[in-house]
Amino acid sequence: MIDLRSDTVTKPCDAMRQAMSTAIVGDDVYHEDPTVIQLEQYVAKLTGKEAAIFAPSGTQTNLLALMAHCERGDEYIVGQQAHTYKYEGGGAAVLGSIQPQPLPFQKDATFDLDDVKNAIKPIDSHFARTKLICLENTHHGICLPIDYPDQVKKIAEEYGLQLHLDGARLFNASVKLNKSVQQLCKPFDSVSLCLSKGLGAPVGSVLVGSQRIIDKARRWRKVLGGGMRQAGILAAAGLYALHNNVQRLSEDHKNAKKLVDAIKDSTELMVMDHSAQTNMIFLQLNQAQQDRLTSSRDKYHITADVSAVTRLVMHKDITEEDLPQIIEWLMQ
């Protein structure tokens, strides 16, 4: 099957499995797993931050950041369609008693800076205390403009706020923009990085930030049930992914662009403008088109979530040789 639903469906290659099977392990809750420590130190250095913590998922590393930055009754500014607001089960509110203040994204995945300023609450007992601004890179496959985080950071500093980045696909942005991960992380007080999407590890994300933030996050990870024992088996997969699978993300971007180029002028399907900036294609479909693609998925051995706005995601388990079959399915 050609699985177009997400880059989360990638499976570890034989070499990654071998790295996992030979990993040196210890008890990570005691902070004694050598491979986890190696991963955390590597990612901290890669991002230019003081410290890092390995956790089971990006949902958890984002929540760890929110709970490390904010207290009960505090507030974070976040995108209306952002993962940290819409797709993480309301964890900040449910588990952290942290109020979200969602803002609309503009077409380039940024907030209007005046909207950000207007959303920051004055110091008054009537209001939740604004403590944090959350950005996302990439968002729907869109890379944030290079200078935008610095503009938001300036506002954050002016109002005494912290700045967090959901960087689940930051490596895609790094490859696309030809900027180092450290450059893209520099304005942020904390960054969540996912290893189990385009990089192809089976499990895991890493949160980076100051030593103070990571120390708080380590306590919250235990509270949330994210303390793992011989987690070096999983950390080894993450290290393999970071050493071997970052630059190959450009292949996913190229395949997305080839797919868009093949269908945009030769079909009635509407390709949305922000498609193929990185590894994602978005199609706007009417009901007849949805029905046609849904009913023919099995025939073309394709797995895809078909809806009014359909996202197709390129990843390491989809090759250039798979594109003709995808194109035939779309253009039948």
C-alpha cells in the first residue's frame, strides 16, 4: 500500500532496527540510560540550547513545554489551527489548567503582529496571565518566513513573555530553507522536535531549552507518565534518524513538487496554493471527486484520508517510482 495519510506512518529500516537492537541501555527515569543521554546531548548541541529531554511523543513534549513555562491560570497565545491547540486533546487546559488564546493564522502560517499584541492581557485580576506565545514550523507544510520569529521574539521580550516552537517538522523547514536547525531555533526559549515523522524513527520527540525549563519538564514528564526505563532502544532509533535521514527530506519535497506539477494543469482537482512547499499536497475536492477517489483507493493500493480538503503527505516510504500510480489514481 502507498500510504499518503501522514509521514507518521514511516517504518524503521533494517539499519535503524540494528541500531536499536545493539543500543546500550540503562534506567532513564534515574537519568542513567547512556543512549538517551547521548541523544539529549546531541539534540541540545544541534539546536544551540542548554539541555534536552526525550519523551514518547510530540504531544507530550509540547505539553511539557507549556507546563514548564506556565502555571495554573496562565495563558498561552497559539494558532487557531495549530497542533498545540487543536490536535493535542486540550491537554494544556485539561492537565495544565493553562488557558489557550487562539489567533487566526495568515496565509503564510504567521500571526498578524498587531493581533499578538492585542491578545496579551494586562496585569489585572480579571484576566488569565499571558505567559507564552507558541509558533509552529512547518504548519500545513508551510515554512515560517525567516525573519518572522525574531519579530515575535521582540514582542515577547517587550511584554516579558516566553516563546515556544512546535517544531514537529522543523527539519523539513531547515532543509527547504537551507538554514541550520540552530538558526531556526535561536529566537525560541523552547522547541519541540519530532523524530517519528519525516525522520522515520518509530517513537519519540525531544524538547530543548534552558536547563531550568528542561528540569521542570523532567518533573512533569514523570507526572504525565512519560518516564520510560530502558528507553535507549528508542533513542538509538532517533540518533540513527538524525544522522541519516535529515538531508533525504529533500527527496520528499521534490516528490511533492513533481506530483503537484503533474496534476495541477491536467485535472479538475483544485490544488491549493500552499501545496508542495515541503512534503505536503492539499486538494480541495467537491463531493463527486471525494466519492471517486474514496471508491478507487483499494484498486490503486492507496491509503489516504479523502475529504473536502485532502492532505497527501510524501515521506521516506514513498519513492519517485510510486508517483505514476498516485497520479493515475488522482486523474482517473
